[in-house]
Amino acid sequence: MSEIQDYKSSLGDVSSRKFETFSYLPPMDAAKIRKQVEYIVSNGWNPAIEHTEPENAFDHYWYMWKLPMFGETDVDRILAEAEACHKAHPNHHVRLIGYDNYKQSQGTAMVIYRGPIKA
């Protein structure tokens, strides 16, 4: 049996904290973020953007950037909103969400921009 890799993460070391599944992977570039938005649109999910201060990412609700983009299928428009949120709040984490309106839950959620982490 193979050994399980331990991901060093602790509450005391803020730079080691992980968010969602994608945070264990290298940061996504613009092409990979675009692929995720295309996946959200292809599943018919409603995209939404949220943001928060890095120090509040674990124990507070995130701020919603405008309303969810109900029925939006233009990938470039969704990416433009995510970029606008990042430009308006450069020190915040920005999260992309795909809401599944049939299951009444999040189909996916990932941090696509990370703010600077204060130790």
C-alpha cells in the first residue's frame, strides 16, 4: 500500500491554509480559469463572484460581488466581472461559484484570485 502524502496545513501558519480542492494544485492561469467558467456555463449553472479579506476567509461569510449572474452564458462577461472584482478589491480573495438551480446547491466553488496573506 502506498503512503498518503501529508499536506502541511495549520491554523497557526496562515500561508499554509487551503480553501477548496483546487488550492492543493498550482495556481490557475487565465486559460485554466476560463476552462472552469466554460464548465459552469456548459452545466447550465448560474455563476457568481464572492470576495473577502484573507484573514476572514475561514470564519466569516464572503461578500457577494453584485448578484449571481442568473442565466449568463457569455464566458467573457463572467471573466470580466471576476476581473472587475479583483481590481476593486486587490487585497481580497476572489471566489468563483457555480450555483446549480436544480439541486439548489453549489455545483462548484474555487478561489481564482488570492489576496496577500498577512502573517
